[in-house]
Amino acid sequence: KTGAAPIIEWAGKMGFGAKCGIPLRGEVEGRVPDDDYMKATHGRKILNGDIANISIGQGDVLVTPLQMAQAMAVVANGGTLYQTRLVQQVQSIDNEIVSAYSVREKRSLELSPSTLDQVRTGMTDVVNGPGGTAHSAELDNVEVAGKTGTAQWGPKTKERTAAWFAGFLPANQPRYAFAAVFEGEVGSKVHGGTTAAPMI
């Protein structure tokens, strides 16, 4: 009902479709398809089926585990997208700081508190609620919040499945965000709740 535009806009705000900016040559942008992409690739604008696919991360959407963990951090911290970094600081053998990489805010998403609360509650229930799909990620000593995902790719004759689990913990006072993806072999069926969630 929302149409493609708000989904694409919010995906961009959350960091999807753009490099995270870590100093690795292999990092890729991923893809959040828009009308221009669909015209160039499929010769048409976005249709309702594409909107449904985009809303659940299927179809022409491509994301990296780092982008997913970055988005989980945005939800966990209340709506701020920080510059992702690999290293906090470099020290000499004498423990003197040679260089430090400070925390840098890229943008504030100004998410409404009620929306954040609903998303966090839903993610907590995925792991800890009676109808959740990620009970295998439940821990005794800390409450985990997360979301499972199962995505197919490749031609139907050689289709593969990726099992995803992403989230943050502790659910009530988050300190860590995460994302795990397990790429199944051709013909094997893997799922986010049973394959990726236990990895976390």
C-alpha cells in the first residue's frame, strides 16, 4: 500500500545500496532497485510484485551482512547511522596510541519512538516470544532481539537458499549488533531460524 518510494527511501537512510566505507577493496554497494534500475535491467518500471519483493529483501535486492548489521545498529541505538569502522585505534608495542578512529555520526534518521518500540518489541519476540522463528538464538543470560530471513537465488534448476539472522543484544540496552548469513548448497534447504540463528 505504501508504494515503492518510501521503502526505497528508508532502505537508503538505513545504509542499504551504498558501501559502508570500510577500507576493503572487496566491499560492494549492494542494490535497492528503483525505477531506473528496473528500466535498464527489465525494460519496465517497478510493479506491485517488485514492491512486495523489495519489502522482504527478495527479487533484485542485494545486501551484505555488514550492511545488515549496520542497519540493526541503527534500530538498536535509536536511529543514528554511524560510520562503520574496522579498527578503533592503532597502538605501539609500548601501548601508546599511534592513531585513533573516533566515532563519527553519518546521519540521524529521526525515527519515531513508537515505531522504534514496535520494531524492537517485534524483534525481541522473534527470539523470545511464543510464536518466534528464532528460539534457537535464545540465551539464558541475555535477551537477544533479532529477525530471521530465508532468501532464494539462482536459476530454478540450481536454486540456492541463504539463511539470515540479524539483530542486537542485550535487547533492552543494546551493545552489540550482528548479522549472519549461511549460504546453502544447491538442493539443500536452509532457514534463518534453524541454520543462521544458532550461529549467533
